[in-house]
Amino acid sequence: MTKTVILACCEQAHEKTALMLEKMGFSVCRLDCSQDNCDRELSNTSADLLFCYTEKVNEEMVDHCLAHSRDKQIPVIFIISRVKGFPEKIQSFDHAWFIKEPFDEDELSFTIERSFHVLKKENDIKLNEANHQRLQLALETAKLELWEWDFKENRVVRETIGGANSIIPSDLKCGGFDTFHRFIHPDDRDMFREKMKACWEGKQIHIEFRSVPIDGSVHWYSLNLKPLFDESGKPEKMIGISRDITQRKDTEIALRESEERFRLIAESAKDVIWLLDRNAKLLYISPSVEKLRGYTPEELMDTPFDKILMPDSYKELMGVFETFFRHFRKGVIPDVPRIFEVQQPCKDGSTVWTEMHITPVLDEEGNFRFFLGISRNIDERKRNEQELEKQRKLLDSIFNLAPIPLILEDSNRNIENVNNSCMEVTRKNKEHMIGQKAGKVFSCINVHRGNVCGTSEECNKCIFKNAAEETLRRGKGISKREGKTTIVLPNGSEVSRNVLVSTSYIDTGEEPKVIFGVNDITDLKKFEHSIIESRIQAEEANRAKSEFLANMSHELQTPLNAIMGYSEILQDSHFGHLNEKQKKFAEHINTSGRHLLELINSILDISKVESGKMELHLHDFRVIDTIRNVKNVIVPLARKKDIELKFSVEPESLSLHADEIKFKQILYNLLSNAVKFTPDNGLVEVKVHKESDMAEISVTDTGIGISAEDQEKLFTPFHQIDSSMSRKYQGTGLGLALVKRFVELHGGNITVESEPGIGSTFIFTIPLISQNTYSGDIEMELSAN
């Protein structure tokens, strides 16, 4: 950006000029200085353009500005309000200009451009003079030979040798053209004669020729000839500049060979190789471009460069080229980017991403020749990068949206990143946490006491420190490790918090990292403690209830047995005959007593299970024998409703090591329920088979079925799915609850499959501990838990 300085006398207003300059893209510096400090203030600036804003021209101020302009070689523009009385020396000064108020932005822009143009022209003249001097020095350094040939005398009349051996051997200097002609290689003599003839006719010529072998080798020479004319316009002399170009010719031959090798490599390379001149025109492109983009080299050679690249890629590349040529100096290559990722259109309408490696190539004199480029297909890499970027954004979103604080640490346990939850919990900005230790972020009491995180004795117990070190040591994360930490609240009070820490080990290939997940579970631990206490109290109350029910059941059994015994005596007519009505009453008393006894026994069994006092008497027995016993009890019930019973055991020799009485009770309860809830003429089927190391027993009926909602409550004690069923079918709701507990006491499981109106299937399993081994009874007390 061009820097301008506006110099005003005292406190002249110059905001208008400054605003115009800034609008035109100039950097503006305002100086209000007096005559005494003008030189000092100006010398402290590094301006490219100087303005002097004054109403009344002051000679000393003008001298200061002109001197600064001359010393720094910058234009100075005087902004005046009147022309009359303006010093003549300003008008005659090469770098000084003036503009009269009022003026607009166009006038100001024109004056600035004109001042820079004139200054550049003067600098160019000086540069040309310096170049001329350098050229003279270069001629001497390059060992050129300058000489003059007189046509009339047909000989060399003046010769200047720049430190090299003469192109003309000493024995040929005094001879004429024919003598000199013998110095020319026989293969080049005809060409040389034709060229010399053109020079005698007044044309300037350039000849490159070979000499006859000198010292056993042929030399190449470059000869530039220019005719000098007499007053009549006829050529009388010629000036010649010659040099030995043997080395250059050898280089050209090597270059042609190198170019041939380059062509062979380019045509066989998978990557696309191309050459581009300074006007962005392709000089060459390898045939591999057709495989990459579908275009032949010939099609692309005639295509404008802005059509060879996609618009954004073209804009980027041309910007770099412009910077390159703006800063390029002969033999000096500017430091600009050399590798680009650009998008190029293909013939089929698609695009392809390529990585371009561009190298500027200079000639032997340091002048720019062309850009050498290699384009490589990176389409797959770009797709992978885009996918990785999507994954990175997704992971960043997950990281920041996580409901618990997350921390990313490096291998030195310094924080590299935190999520939003961490900032909310700690009430600290991310910038204040980056580079810190976790202890400081979470206000650890040890840090509050002035210790560096991880250095005190108490830090050895720190959950954060231990979790990070273990994760880095093992190379894998830890999950949900509980710990405690003492933190200091903003009011200075100390509080102990329960935390749940999980970590993840991140292997980046260079330095491993650790992600922390921190969850404050202090309130949860308190809640868990209260739940545990409530559960203990509930279990105590339930145990007391079960013991009470067991005791009550025993107490009720004694009078109930007496009632049942007396009713049976009455029925047997031991104390005389009863009439029909009395017999009916005695029968009702006995039936109700038996029902009540069955209920009491069930309550007693449930209480034993829940209080952990249920005993299993395990021994081996054949399943088919037990099923026959249960069948004998169920058949009379099924006949009353014309229900068909089916039983199958595979294999028939299948044996169980279990409590046979409990097994019978399980089967009886399931079969009696199946008969009870199956309409007349229905079907009840029992199947037993071996499944791995378990015996699987299923009881299927064609009864009323059970809805999915009621199946969840099916095995709850004292619960029936419908109170109306209790009245219609009778029952206490204890049968299935006992079945479930007896099955689970054996280490098995029970499930139900049912559909209302179709029927139900109860399936339970009993482990096959041993087979065909008949041993004595084994008593075993199992805890309900």
C-alpha cells in the first residue's frame, strides 16, 4: 500500500484530501509541524508521496519539501489556494507538482499518476545509463571480441579482444576474405559466404558457424555483423562482435538430448506433465491428460487457460503467477507457492481434483523461459479429506453437545480442548482452561492451597491424575471409575464431590492424547444410599410379614384340621345317621375346609420362599413316572368338561435331579389352571424334551388366553388378571406365583405365550444335573435371593 504524508502549516484543515487518498487506497499520515522541526518530522517518515498543504507559500517550508523529495526520490505535490506568487523554482523542479483548490478526486488522481509517471520515466533513464555501464562491463566479463572490417582494403583494420583468443588466427589477420574463408569449417563455408554477401549489400546479419579443427577440436562461434555506410550510402565497413559459443552449443546439444528424454518420460508417465509460458499459454502437455480428463493434448493446446481450470482454481493460480512476475528479477526466482490443489473440468462434464507441482524454468542467462508443471490425480484423496472433515465436524458436534464435561489432554496432562458442558459446569472460558491442568480447572483444593497440580502428596490419590496416567500407560481407556475430589467453591468453602470418570486413549501417531468424561454423581450417590436404606427397611418389613404369615398359617392349621376331622366323622355317620340336608351341610364344611387348607399351605409356601426358608429335597427320578402320578389326579377334572389330555416325554428315559414334590406341584398347578380355563371339549397337551443341559416342559391349552398386558402381572402373588375370573373360576392368585418361585429355586426359568380366545402355552426349564443315578434324599436350604 502506497504511504502518503500530508504536511500542513500550523493547523490547516486537510481532512478532505486525506479522505480522498484513503478512498483511492493510499495509507495517509498527517504531520502538523513548524519550520523548526520540519526536517526532523519528515526524516522520521517513510513516505512514497509527499503533500504540502498551505495557503500562503512559505519559502523555507518549500525548501524543506523539495530537499526531502530530492533526497528520497519521491514526488511532492503542493496543494495551494492561488497560483499567483507561487515560487518559480517549484515549477522548474523535476519532482514537484501542484494542484489548486478546489479540486475533486479525479483531478487529484490524475496529478498523482502524472507525478509517478514522470518520476518513473526519469528513473528508467538513469536505469538505462546504469545498464549501459553494466553492459560494457558484461562484454568485458563475457570475453567478447569486437572488430572492424574494411571492405575497400578487404582486411581487419581494428581489433579489440575482451580477454579471449582472437576469432581470427594471427596468420590470417593480414589476408583478405578468401584467406579468412579458409578458417571456416568446410560444411559452413557456403552459408557463411551467403551471409557475408548480404552484409556487403547493407544488411545486418548474425552467423553461427564452426571453425576448422584447432588443437584437434572444432569450435563454434557466434558472429554479429553490422555494415557502416559512407556519405553516398554505400557500405564501406562492417562492425563485428564475436564470441566462442562452443560451450553453449554443447549445452544445446545436451539440452536437445535432455528434451528428448523428457518427451519419452512425459509420454509414458501416469502424471500429466505440461509447459506453460508467461502468457498462460500451453507449450506442451503429455498424452496422459486424455486418461485423466478425456481431452487429447491437441484439444487442450488450443483451449484458453481460463477454460482449462475451474473458475476458483484459475483465479487462485493466476494470482500466484501475477505475484511471481511482479517480483521476478533476472536469475532470481520469487518465493511463491509451488504446490496447488486445483479442480479441472473433464470432457464428460465432470470435474477432477489434481495436485499441481509448478517449477519456473530459467535460461542460462537467468531469463524466464516457462513453467514446468506436473499434475497428479488426487480425486480420491480429496473425497477422503472431505469425508474426514465431515467426520471431524460430526465428532466436534458430539464433543460439544455431550451433556457431561469432556476434556482433551495431551501426554503431559495439559488441557487442549474442553466442551460446552465443561465451560458451563466450571463457569470458565475455554481460553482460560487451555494449557491448564484438570485440577486447576475443577478448583481442586490442592491447587487452591498454592500447590502445582500433580505435585503434592494428596495428588497421588487424585482420580484425574491416576486415570490419565493409567490410560497413557495401558494405551486404552477406562470406564466409569468412581472417585472423590475436594473442591473450593467461589465463597471459599470446601466441599467433597463424588465423580464418575471415563477416559479414551487417542493414538494420533505422534503424541498420544486422553479424553476425559467427568460426571458429578454426588447427588446420585446420596439418592442410591437412600434407596439402599429404603430397600433394607422394605426387606425387613417383608421378612417380618412372611414370618407372620407363616406363623399364622401354622396356627390356623390346627383348628382347621379339627373342623375337617369332625365334618368327616359326621359324614361317616359315627354319631348317627344324618338327613340329606345335614349331609349336604357337612360336605360343604369339609370342602370349604380343604379349600382353606390348600390356601393356607400356599401362603405358607410363599412365605417360606420369601423368607429364604424353603427347602428343596433333591434326588433323581424319572420324569415319565411323575407325570403319570399327576395325570391320575388331573384326569377326573378333565372328564367333567370332556377335555382331551395328551402327554409326551422324549426320551422316555429322561430323568431329573430335582425336588420331585415341587416338580409335581409345578405340573399340577399348571395343568389344573389349563383345565380350569379351557372350555368344554378343549385340549390340554404336555410335552417334555431335552434341550442342551436342561429339561424343557410345556403345558398348552385351548383356553380363554391371556392378553399381553395381563401377562406382565401373571406371576404376581395374590393377583388375578380379572376379579370376575376369581368369582367364576375360583382361585387365590398364588398358584402361578409358587410355580415361578419353585422353577427359579431349581435354577430354571418360566415363560408364557398366549393369545386371547386361542389359548396359552407355559414353558419352564429344569437343569439336568445328573441322569439315571438314584441316591438318597438330599435336603438343601436355598435363599430366595
